[in-house]
Amino acid sequence: MSKATMKHVATEAGVSTATISRVLTGNGFVSDEVTTRVQAAIAKLNYQPNAVARSLKNDKTLTIGVIIPDISNPFFMSILRGIEDVVRPKGYHLIFCSSDEDPQKEGELLQLLHEKRVDAVVLATSGRNEDLIGRLSHSGLRIILLDRKVAEPKLELDSVTEDNESGAYKLTKMLLSQGHERIGVINGFLNTSTGNDRNAGYTKAMHEAGLVTMESLVYNGNFSVEGGIQAVRHFMQLALKPTAILSFNNNMSFGVLLELHRMGLRTPQDMMLASYGEVEAALLLPDSGIIYVQQTPYEMGLSTGQLLLRRLDIKNVDPIPEPILFEPEVKKI
């Protein structure tokens, strides 16, 4: 059976297509008797309204695209929950996409969401897509940067981020205050603002303490669990091993805990661990002594959702870009 159209429904109900449209949208008067006939025809023919056509007419799809680097990361999933809790009651639906920290894939996803006519895009960028982001923004697509900034300062966009340099600086200072000078650092991607800013915070604290950063004590973990595992293996084969490991995201920190456990090492007795972001698995370890930057992803999501609704308000067409900055705190498990 061919797919039912609005004309089929109109014929079945004995009314015009304009009447069908008024029943579906709720705009304009239609008698109860006619409405009942239309609804019966819709049910009989299993008619599904054309969302694309409706979006072209209304210039709104009630969809928001979200591109994050790792959809399995609990940090980003908490953010998504916060966004959805704000925008869903207003009728908006989220389309989740994972770039896998791949700029090329991110660019393809941006193009796809634009072609799908989403009303806005929330983007935690993997970097190197500034030109495309700028073109899409200038074309009228509303883009809000999430967690990460873009490298092009002239590209002024709304953003919801945290002070990554300050968080890493505080975390490093706490390690130094406990007497740790040989600190094994696990970096993320330095082409992202989060990776670069956290590295800058660590470097600043070390220089203030009169200490030099050693290449052998820095490992690129790519913000992944496997990166944390490989970093521990690297540090533990050094002649002068670090007394503490500083990991710049929760995924890598989890990898560190896994590998330390496999090696029979304990925190903090055998190795101190400082994590940018809480590692939920660490709560199962008694007296682990882990220090971490406490992030507030759900609250970041709420702020992002509220900013989205303000930007999607038709009365707020060309606003001044709004940066929302969260200040992280250092905690101890």
C-alpha cells in the first residue's frame, strides 16, 4: 500500500486539504463533527504528517543537533541530560552525534545537521573546523560552543565552558603542596581548548614553583581510557618514576586506576592520583586519597538549554554572543 497523503485523508473525510491542515496545526476554526471525521480518516489511513514539509513552511523543525567528542563519556552524557531537561518541555528534540575526536567526521556531522535543518547546534569541537563553523554561523545556523572554545578569536559565538586553566592550576598546586615534584602528566588533545588550557594551568603552577616540566613525564593520552593505561605503563618503566600522576580527564583517570590495580599498586600509598574530573569507580576504593577537579556537567547542560531557548526565541534574532563560564573546584575522595 502506498503512503497516505494529505489529499487521501481529505478525500476520505470529505473535506479540503486546508481543513486537514487546520486540524493538524490547531490553527483556525474547525467544528467538532469535522474534526472527528478527520481524525477517523487519519487513523484509518495511518497518515503521518510530513515533518520536512511542515518545517519548510514554519521555518522550524523543533530539533537541536548536539555534537560531542565521546558519547560514552559520563561527563558529556550528564550535560546532554541537563540540556534535554530544559528544552524537551518546550517541544524540542535532541539529535546526538559523536565526532570521536575526529575533525573530519565533525565537519561531516555539521554539514549533515545543517542539511537536516536543525534549529540550532550545540558543539563540543574537536578543533580545526573554524572556517566551516564560521560559514554555517554566518548562514544563520545558531551554534553554541560547549565545553570547548574555537581557536579563531574573531569567531564570536555563544559558549558554555569551564575555566580549564584555573582547574588544572589548582590541581597541580595541591599536588605540589603535598610535596610531589616528579609529576607524571597525562595530556589530552592539545588542539582542543580543554587540552591546551589544562596543560597551560599545569605549566603555570610548575613554573611558579621553580620547577621545569620534563618531556619524559608527559604522555599524550588522547582523552581515552586506553591512553590512561598506556601512560601508567610508560611512567612505571622510567628509571626515576613519578610520585604522582596528573590526568587531564576522567576517562584517562579511569585507565590509570585500572592499570595501577593490575600492577598491584595502591593510591595514594604507591602512587598519588590527581584527576581533572571525578572518577566514579574511585568511590569504591577505600581511602584512595584521589584529588580531583569537581565538574558540574548537569548544571552546564541546564545553562546550555536555557541559552538555547533564549536564542531560539524569534524575538531574539541577533543577540550579542554570551560566554557562560563555570569555575571548577578541587575536591578529595
